[in-house]
Amino acid sequence: MTGVSLDKKSVSLVVGETETLQATVTPDNADNKSITYSSSDATIASVTPKAGKITAIKEGNVDITVTTEDGNKTDVSKVAVKAESGE
């Protein structure tokens, strides 16, 4: 395995919105393509560990990291969460 990359390097969300990240593991013929997503602060934005679905919880900035099971290769998407409009 040579690495992993996310389709979005940065995401902007409003509290309550969701976005799903897509990760690509290289090479295409890697034996183990298992990955895990994590949030640097799950009180601001959470992410499902396998599907990569981000949920914006409160205003702030977090890093969503995808990590390969094989080799611990990583990539990061920076997420900016803004308060609901009108607040």
C-alpha cells in the first residue's frame, strides 16, 4: 500500500449539516483497503468511522483524518463549522 487520499481537502458546513468524504486507497490492487475516519474534536463535528459521514455539531474547526489499517497511512480534511444563519 502506498497511501490514501480524500476527495475534499476542506469542507465548510453549517451546524446540523452533513457531508460524506470519499477516500481512495492506492494502489488499486492493495490487499487491505480497510480505513478508519476520526475527528480531532467530536464535539464540533463527528464522523462515522467507516462511512466518513461528517455531522456538524457546533461552531469551530476540526480535522477529519482517514487512516489505513495497513501501514497507518493518513490524509486530512479541514472542516469549518459555522453557526446557523441568522444567529
